[in-house]
Amino acid sequence: MNSAHELSILIAALRDLHRDAAPKAALATLTRTRGSTFRRPGTRMLVLGDGQVVCELSGGCPQRDIVARALEVIDSGEPRLVRYNAESGLDVLIEMGCGGELEVLIEPLLAIHDTDFIDTLARCLDERRTIHMATLFAMSDQAIMPRRLVWNGHDVLYDTIDDTPLVHAIMTHAPASPIRRANTFSHPSAQGTADVLTEAIAPPHALVVIGSSAAARALLPLATALGWRTTLVDHDPARLRAADLPAGLHTACATPEQLLEAVALDTHSSAVVMTHNLEHDIAYLGALRGAPVAYVGALGSRERVARMRNHPALDGLHVHAPAGLDIGSETPEEIALAIAAEITAVINHRSGGHLRDNDGAIH
């Protein structure tokens, strides 16, 4: 799947396309994969009429072939299913070298209404709601112009499938878990066997950095590069006006008592306390007790961390402290990298160990 950051980039590009009176592009979507592949189902790449791409899939041989086929789809105006397996596209698979198989839907975007669904996606992401989207892309194994369904719980927010039994089957089939995932299934319908890609789409991760230490300042641009909506919190307004802060950074001047009113926290957010003042750290951590965040971290030596954990104000709060994965960090930039890596592992439900020791799927 595309990350929330990639999806935001795609939405912006599709909105630009939507404003064009005569759009000329194609959207390539991985609908099925098998074995080891470079990305998972639900990952998308926009190919513009001049061959430029938005959100590259791999940068290698499959992408070059997909772009070439997308340009053909733009010219023909007909959607296409492209398969790379032992029977089709074998030369690309051999060059790819990862041993997997994949199926790609390529849909032309040649009319303004072809991108109508993005307004619903954008609104839900702005409202920080986890939603499901289904794409009906083939009927009886033949590619069709995709029709889409977007819903939240039992509320249908967008529907061009317009087939009540099939819509019910899609919503029933989709997993109830909000964990970001995508899969394709087939289901009988009045028009034939429908192939449908379903996916859960979560809002971009939000990071609240509390304190203006060197490591905190190093974490800000890294978090922004990862596409996290980043907010710097400090009780001293002068530190929030520092010249070296990233452009466009959200800031909030707040004491521990004001924290929950100053920043919005949800299950797609994390907070890292980095004030370098033990009393302030404990006070801010105490304010986070009960907040619905995915991760709470704090800097400190093991002795300092032990004093935090033994403080009654933090009873019941799970704190990742010392924050970060063990990569031998010493500099502020290395500490920031270790913290960002640990947050990524936590929100992706991974242990953060060596890939070479993982016998399961990498993605």
C-alpha cells in the first residue's frame, strides 16, 4: 500500500489533474502480489501524459515497463490488467530478481469525473478518520473502468459501484481491524465474477515533540521527511521562534497542564518528551497518561529513566524510555534516527530487529 504520506502526495497530484479541463494521465495500482515483490497490493503510481511519474513504485525494470504500458492506456483510453508471472512478463520478472509475481491495474484518467473519489479521501484524511475503500476493477477477469466505494463503519461516503448486494458483500468482506492493509477478492455479481481490491486507509501519523533540545530539533526535519504531521511543544515561546526550525512547522506554547488542550492526540499519533529537565519531563509525561496515542517516549539515562518510572504521577503509563532503537546513537542526529526508527517499528507492529533474522514477509 501507499503510505499516508505517499497518499497525500497522490491526492495533491490528482487534484491538480482534476483542475485540468483535459486531463491526460493513468493510475497504476498493484492489485495482487504473490511471493517476494517490491510493494504490496494497494500501492499506486500516477503516470502523466509526458511520462513523468508521481510516487514511484520501484524505480527499476517493472516500473519502466508499467510506465510504457500506462502511456499506451492513455492513448487508447481503455483500462488494462497487466500480469507479471511465469506466463506473462517473464523477462521483467527475471530482471527484477525478487521471485515474486504481481498484477497491475492501469486505468486512464482522461475526464474530470475520473478523480471524483479523491475529494472524499482527502476530507476523511483531514478529519483524521480511518476509512475503507474498495475498487471494483475487473468483471469475469476482464478489466473495466474502476468503480469505487468508500465507507466508515456502516456509513457509505462515496459509491459508484451502484450494486447493493455487491456493496454489502464488500463491506462484509473487509476486515474490521483498522490496521492498514489491502487485499483483492472475487465475488459473484449480476454482471459476472467481480474482482475487488479493498483497503483500510489511515490518516498520516502525527508526532508531538515536547522540548527544544538539540535532539528534538534534529528529530523535527526527519519526522517531516517521513510525512508525519509534526508539532513542537515548549512552555517558552522564545524557543518556538528559533531561526533553525523547519519551515511550516506547527508549534504550541503549552505547559504540562495545557498540553491536551494545545495539541490534538489520537491513536495515529506519538509523543516524545525531550526537555532535558527531569521535573518537566515527568510533568509532561503525566499529562499524557490516558491519552490515546500509539507511542510515548522519553530521553534519558537508565538512572534518570528509573526515577521517571518510579514516580507516582506516571503510574499506568507505558513509556518507551530510553527512547529509540539500539544503534549506538551519540549525536543528536543519531538519537533522532533511533527514535524515528522505534516509532516506525511500533506503529507498524514490528520488533525493530534485523531483517536478516526475519523469516516472515519484509513488507
